[in-house]
Amino acid sequence: MNVTIINIGDELLLGQVVNTNASTMGRMLTEAGMAVGRTIVVGDNRKAIWQAVDSALHKSDAVLVTGGLGPTKDDITKRLLCDYFHSELVESETALENVRRIFAVRGFELTAVNRAQALVPKCCEVLNNDVGTAPCMWFQVEKGKSEATQDGLPHTVLVSLPGVPHEMEWLMQNRVIPKLQETFRTDIIINKNILTQGIGESFLSDLIEPWETSLPEDIKLAYLPVAGMTKLRLTARLPHDYPLSTFHFPLEGLYKIAGQYIVGEDCETLAELVHKTLTERGLTLATAESCTGGTIASQLTAQAGASVYFKGGVVAYSNEVKECALGVQHSTLEAHGAVSEETAREMAEGVRKRLGADIAIATTGIAGPDGGTREKPVGTVWIAVADATHTEAQLLSFPGRRRQQNIDRTVNQAFSMLIHLICQKH
Amino acid sequence: MNVTIINIGDELLLGQVVNTNASTMGRMLTEAGMAVGRTIVVGDNRKAIWQAVDSALHKSDAVLVTGGLGPTKDDITKRLLCDYFHSELVESETALENVRRIFAVRGFELTAVNRAQALVPKCCEVLNNDVGTAPCMWFQVEKGKSEATQDGLPHTVLVSLPGVPHEMEWLMQNRVIPKLQETFRTDIIINKNILTQGIGESFLSDLIEPWETSLPEDIKLAYLPVAGMTKLRLTARLPHDYPLSTFHFPLEGLYKIAGQYIVGEDCETLAELVHKTLTERGLTLATAESCTGGTIASQLTAQAGASVYFKGGVVAYSNEVKECALGVQHSTLEAHGAVSEETAREMAEGVRKRLGADIAIATTGIAGPDGGTREKPVGTVWIAVADATHTEAQLLSFPGRRRQQNIDRTVNQAFSMLIHLICQKH
């Protein structure tokens, strides 16, 4: 089955909000065996929404619409869908009860604006939203109204969801995906991620071409370069009755050719791989971050269960903090500067001892866009990893002046060094 | 003029990569006075790309396409555009020279795959890409081929850009936007952000309705709720010859009704507002983060110039670190626990003194999804801010168990408390 996603919101077109809803929905639908054929973003504009809905209904088995259901004036989806389906707005008892319940829990009084959230087109089915006041609406379009539905399927479906990310996500998980799976016959999709580091996308592509060419037709390969790392994604699409126990991805050939660049499998990010590796091996970690400014710590602690291995860290932005909180020697900073191999090593060793961790990682560098010198231009970064017996340091020289890119690449390189150290020695 | 953005990539539809290109392009085009009417995402699929390009060319003055230009096999845009415009692939001397230059800088040898990047459709103009090997291609479509261009404009334009975010951004800034502005007559767009905190979207909407209703027609208002904060965005679209010195947003009425909830103007985020406020007032900051795990520090240090005011921080994830790195008393942790007003206060005071900052902020809480108790359920968070004479603490009780949401809301509430403290006392 083929799904079109329509995300509504001027803020998305204006670029003031990143459209994470599209990727969240794409990921959830893919995991549930449904194929997203296209995503469309339109503004809070009746004509544009109407056209997008109409065109999508003619090209897809299901159309999922987010946004435009809030209580404020710039939200217009509900009235438009009511007109599109030649229906009328009625107060839904289910939706009103839900709004009342949520306001009672929060201890707020119900306003007229809030109550209006319970108005829905008469022709839709309300899917109850346990985590918010905006209703989720399921419209079943009779075959014949939509010309291009998949053969043998009884309906085209349009679902309208709120644009608030966590409400959308809850509804997708608990209401929309189960109901779509009941309604349609879905394919089985299997993904496999391989994380590589230390080789550029085009070199990797040249290297593994013989293996890539040998892949069967139902397996697709994609290259996803992110901040100095290239993720290979293999996707297999199998019919719904495929015997899963007989399926495997042919990875032997890949490891034979490019094994030295592979740092891990089955993770989306290096932070996830570090999280998994440290948890499995029962090792603790401390961080000392200068140029990455807390990003390493925040990427690790964003994952539930980080407290099992993460002791804590120091964001040592100023030289005083490098001295007082990490024990970097004043003479080291004087002689070699804050961005140096010696400082990086002392940061890693200092934070490991002071915070009582098995392993520590430290970063110090010039992220940019300014602050470079002739000897140490923007993009100069030192990373050090230390355990009880050994400290290792690495110099990175990024060509660009883009601050966030230099930070993100440093973080990934630090994670990669950490994984190497752990896998070699622990 | 009306722009359609088409982003190509299976990884976007599968939700493995968030489509930041769309928001970056939307923001840049908006700031340059161009209106994005719609964004379309399609996979690495010839038929889907063809349909999207064809439909967009008929509905827009300019179509900007990203993705599918890399050296790897899943990239197909270039051949498709060549066929669509009935052209042939030729080796572009400009593009080849550029590929050669970049490989020389990096000290790599040119492979056949890389050299193929210099092949472009004969009918396009190559816009030189100083920061990458993929060419940017400008196609001018004669009027008549496209039915619905804006009256009086000579052309419809299609531009194909690489999907790598920093290459796309550099090309937009330095090549594409200047050339679009030469080619089309663009409107003037003015945005104004008002950051509010401490009031939900629907209550705010009720409160300011009289003011909202009084806004002139050429000014649009949008509500952008993010992690416990609501950003109001006013957008004015003015004709290209409007006398800008006479324009102002009518904000007096808004301040009269809702002034107490407004924390700042002209910033996208509270982190940006904190950055601005601390820089302007010459105050220094230190952070002590438990449940936010370094996110406060990383959001501040993501901004160039943070070293002016940010001394550093401690990510005090374990109790030992709260004691050894921040000086929280063992007896405090024993008597009140890590998530308590007393611990939050001692964390803020401790980090302020140890790192020698004017002001400090501390967070400690249970972000979830697990780890709560009956007395302290998931979502219980204490925040404290301290200066030399005064410490203030606040209890937050978030209803949800979603880890990232609880972290993000804590960060925003911490920034808001910080701004209040600074504005009241410094």
C-alpha cells in the first residue's frame, strides 16, 4: 500500500520549524510495512491544502494529514475537510469528553475555544487522543471517488492528526497504524544499518561496488553520510506472507571488502552504538568537553538508561575551568595552549580520575566560525580517550568554518575513537 | 513569486534522516522575499521525481530540487532532468575543473566515479559549487512550456542542488538566491518573533484575541508552541516597492494585554535570548545539569561567541559527581535525595563558586520514561538559579513520561528563569 503524508503549517514552509513529523511518521510507517510514496508540505492556506488533499487521495491508498487542528485561528484543516467531504461540523461526544478529562487533570477551566475542539465533520470516525485535546479523525473514502487505489483494496483512507509532535506520535502508535494494518494488506519491510567511519562516501562506493552489484533485486542500498560518518542502509521489501526465518542480508561480502571501516550495525547513530557498547560491557564513562560544549553528554543522556554507565562530565569552556575542574596544569595551558594534544590528554585523564570512571573522553578545538590563528586555524580539534592504563590522542583538521558541522563531526569522531578503544582493550 | 521545493531521497521518506534542507531553504527564501508555496519529498524513484518536477513546473515560478546528485548509485536526478529537458549529458569543463580542484585540496586521487560528477545536461547552466564536487544546475524553461507562471515574468526556473546540507546552504546563499533575485521581482517579507512563557497556547489565544482581530490584513499571526514555550510569529508581506521606513508591527496592544508573559522579542529560541542578554550585560554563566545532561550547555555553546559569557558547566549525572565536582553535601543527598530543592540550590551555588561565574543555573529531575517513585514521579524536576546574593528554586511537574520532551521543557523553563533573574536584578 502507498501512503502520502501531508504536513500543514506556514511555520514549516517559512523554515521556522523543522518538519520532524514527516520523518517520525515515515519511520513508524516503514517499520509497520507501509511505503510512504511522497510527503507534501503546504501552508495554512485553504486552496493549497485542498489541492494537496485532492491530489493525494487520487494517488494513494491512505493519506495522513497533520496540523491545522489546534484551537487557534490559523488552524483551518477541520473546516476544509468538512467541506471537502460534503459533511457538517457536529460536536462529538467522544471528543468533548476527552477535552473535559484533560482539562480536569490539568486543573484548568474549559473555554469556548477549547470546547470548539470537539467539533468534527459528521462523516468521520473520531480516534480518541489520550494525550491531547485535538481530535484525530478517520475518513473512509468509498472506492470510485478515488480513481487510483490499489487493486483489490476496499477503501481509500484519510486521517487527520494534530501537528503537535508527541500527540501525533502517540496517535500513530496507538490508533492510526493498528487501524491501517486492519484495513490494508501491508508488505514486510526490513532495514539494516551499517555504520562506517574513516572513509568518504565516494571512496566507499568505489570500494564496495562489486558487492553492491551482486545484491538481489528486492534489496536496496543507500548511503547516508552524516557529520563525518557514512551510514549504509539496506532495505528489503518482502510480500506479507514471506517466510521471515529464511531471510538474511548478504553481509559477508561487505565485511570482506570494507570490514576495517565498519564500526557497528543495527544502530541509527554512533551515540546509540556507544550507549549499547558501554551498557553491554558494564563500563562507566566521563566526558570533558571544550569545543563540543556538552553535545557528547547530551547525546548520550538523551537515551533512557544512560545513568547506568554515564557518571557525568565537565564542559570546560574557559581555561580556568580546565584547570580547576579537570586539573589541567597551568604550565600545560601556557606552553601548549588550550587546543593541544597535551591539554586534551590532561583533560581526559583528569576527568576520568576526578569523576571515578573507567573510561573518559575529551575534546578541545576551534569550532569556528572565528577564533583561529595561523598555527591553529578554525577546524583544528584534539580528541583524547583515556582508560586506567592508556591515553590516546588524535588531531582533526576540518576544512570548513561551519560551527555546528565542526562540532557534530568532532562528536562522531570522538564516539568512534571511544568504540575502538573499548573493542580493542575491554 | 512562488517557489516549490522538491527534496529527493528514500532516507527522507523512510524517516531515517530529518529533512532539515526544507526548513533551511524555506528560511533563506523567506528572508530573501520569496514565498515557498509547497515542499514535496519523493524517493529515489524516477517516476515519482518526474511527476513531482512536472507538476511543480506547472504551478510555480521557480522549482528548487535537492538530492540525487552524489557519486553513488542511488542518485538519479541528473539523468532524469536530462531526459525531461530533452537534452544530453556532456562533460562540463567548469564542473570538472571544480572536482579536480577539490580533490587536489584534499590530496585524493580522482576516480572515474568522481569524474562522472562533471557530466551535466547540455541545456543547463552550471553554477559553481565552491564547497563540494556535485554541480549545481540552473535550467531556464521557456514560457509556454509551463502554463501557470506569474504574469509578466519571463521564465520558469528549475535549479538542481546537491542534498548535502552545507553544500546546499552555500549554493543557496552565494549562487541561487542572488540569481533568483536578478530573474524575478520579489516581495518584501518581514518577520517578528515574540517569545512567551508561562501560558498555554489556547489561553494565550483567548487572551489576545481582541488584539489579533485588530491586525491589518497584510499581517499574519502564527502560534508556534515548542517545549513549554509559545512563540508568536508575525509576518508581513509587502510589495517590493513599499517604503520600509514607514512600516511597524502594532505591538502596543499585545504588550498591554499579555505583557507579563512576554520574555523577549526577535529571537528564534530562548537559548538565543539568553545568549543575547548575557552578552549585552557582560555577565558570566556556569551550569550544573543533571536531568538535562548537557543540553543547556550545548544549546548555548552552539552559538558563536558563547565563550564571552559561558565559563563552563558540570554534567552531574551521578550522586558522586554532584558531591565531588559541585560540593553538594552528602547529608543533603541523604536527607532530601538528588531530586530536591535543597540539592538544586546547592548545585547552582556550588557550580557558581567553583567555576567563578556571576550567575549559575542547575537542573535535577526524573526525565523518564522510568525511574519515578510515588513521591517523585517521572516528570518531577527542580531548577535553581543563583547569583552572588540570592538563590531561587522552582519545582516543575510535567505530566508526561517522554524523556526528550521533559528535557526540552526543563531547558526552556531554566532559560526563562535565568532571563527573569537577570532582568530583575542585573
